[in-house]
Amino acid sequence: YIPKESSEAFAYLAKQFHRFKHNPNFKVLVVDDSASTRSYVRNLLERNLYEVIEAENGQQGLALLAANPDTQLIITDYEMPVMNGVRFVSEVRKTYAKESVCIIGLSGGGATSLSARFIHNGANDFLQKPFCLEEFYCRIYQSIEHLEHMAKLKQLADVDSMTGLYNRYAFFNKANQLGGKIESSQYAVAMIDIDHFKKINDEFGHDMGDEVIQNLALSLQQEFDREILCRMGGEEFVVWFIDGSAQSHCHLLDAFRERVGEQLVRCGNYETHYSISIGYACAPDNIEQVIQYADQALYQSKTQGRNQLTL
Ligand code: GH3
Ligand code: MG
Ligand code: MG
Ligand code: MG
Ligand code: MG
């Protein structure tokens, strides 16, 4: 069965979703025991230049997925040896969330409740064979649009828009994800706070304040490109060291503090220097606790005169 693509609807679709066409970075896994269905679907996908990988059963599909973590869409048949499509979908969902990998169930005939079972087990969508091309592309584009929306939401939720660093919410999320995986059994964290920042705002205005915050964020990104960085709030930042010794961390941090003090920040007709205080802590407790230790050390840096590092 070869559907025709002749309708106006198809032309409309192509125009409407034009930006989803011809994307060689979009990787699709096609799982089907029928070689002819696989090659037919591959052909439709390759018209849009998508990269296609193929598996003939669910087990192969899972292995391919593990080897291709950048896969964004899976199109899977139902009737297959080893495991059926619904079972495959629920296996995929044990590792890959709906937000990052879309799944479209595909089947000819079968029970009418099959689409419900697919979706109930984690598929985003369903296509009944034989399908017309409008519907095929329509569902693909809808999946891509969904992935885009989710990525955008995640970006908005996780990233501080002023600095591009993780916000507090994303930082603790990440900490919880990584928590179990960190082997070193030590958390090493620096809390950094700009000194007398209120004065900068008062003297030069909030735009200068923003400029100084962005200057510090950029400097942090340049210096600590292997560490996890976060803007905890206002003019307060966290550097989380994933490896290295406490001695090397403190050496880096103190040199960083000195360089920050030498920088001149400009905003309009104004220019200013600024300094930072740092508190450092390294301990085997949980991340919240170690951040609290670093905060106490930071408080000491402040009371002892600012522009310094305390362990
Ligand atoms: P200290 O040396 O003790 O840290 O003094 P400080 O003035 O830096 O600290 P304080 O916490 O009293 O003041 C922080 C100020 O930062 C208060 C708030 O108005 C300002 N602030 C917070 N977020 C922003 C921002 O995004 N932009 C600007 N311009 N100011 C901000
Ligand atoms: Mg089959
Ligand atoms: Mg303060
Ligand atoms: Mg401050
Ligand atoms: Mg502060």
C-alpha cells in the first residue's frame, strides 16, 4: 500500500511545519519486524533528511537506543517477536522520559484499544496502518514541536536568564541526580557573594548592579568550566567542584578572587571595581549541609573584612 501525497492539506502541512523539515540532526529509531515497513518508513523520514536507525525487535531497539542517546523519536510496530510494541514502550520509559524521547506506536489491524494501550504505557501518539502521508508527517511534526516546547520549558525553569547559569532549583535537582553517582564521597562547594553590592546599586544604579552580576557570572564560567555553577539568588553564586583536592580548589578560588578585584566594569558613563567574599567547605555530608558549611565560612569572610576566602 503506497499512499498518495497529492492533497492541498499536504501542501499546507509542509508550509506550516516547514522548519521541522530537512533536519539532519533529528534522529529517529524505527522498530519493526517487517523489513519492507522499515524501509518504507525510513524512506519517508529520509525525505526530511532525518537520521534513521532500525531495529527488528524491541530488544535490539533498547540496545540501539542505549548506543544512540541522542535519539529523539521512536516509531514502533506492535506485533513483533521477542516483545510486543507496547511492552517495548514500557521498557523504554523505564529510562527515557516523555519529555526527551517521543514515541509513536504503529500498527495495522489489531484491537481498536491498541492505541490506548500504547499511550497508556508511555507512547506519545499512535498511527494506524495504512496511514496517509499527511497524517504521518503531521504526527511526526507534532512530536518535534512537543520536544521543542519541553526543551524550552526546561531551559526557562533551570537557567537564570540574566547569567545563563543554573538557578537554585536546577542546582538542587542536579545535585539530587548526581548525588548517588558521586564516588569521591566528598562534596566540595564554594559560596561566593559580592561585597557591598547594595552600595554599587545605590551609587551607580541597578543597571551597573546587573552589569557587575553578569561580569562575575562570565568570569566564573571562564575560570570554572569543569565545575557546576549556580546563581543561588541576587548576587550570590555557588561553585560545586566535581573533582580535585581541597587544596587545589582553594588555590584556584583565591587567585580568582584576586583577579575579580582587578576587573573594571563599565556601564554607561560609570565604571567601578568590585570584590567578592568566598566561603569554602568540603565534607562527606549531603549537599545542603555542605552548602550550609560554606555559607558559614562566607559569613566569616564578611565579618573579617570581606574580599577574602575562608575555609
Ligand atoms: P555584603 O557585603 O554584606 O554582602 O553586602 P551587600 O550589600 O552586598 O549585601 P545585601 O545582601 O545587603 O544586598 C544585596 C543587594 O542585591 C540587595 C538587592 O537589592 C540587590 N540585588 C539582588 N538581585 C539583584 C539583581 O539582579 N540586580 C541588581 N542590580 N541588584 C540585585
Ligand atoms: Mg510486526
Ligand atoms: Mg548579604
Ligand atoms: Mg553581598
Ligand atoms: Mg548576598
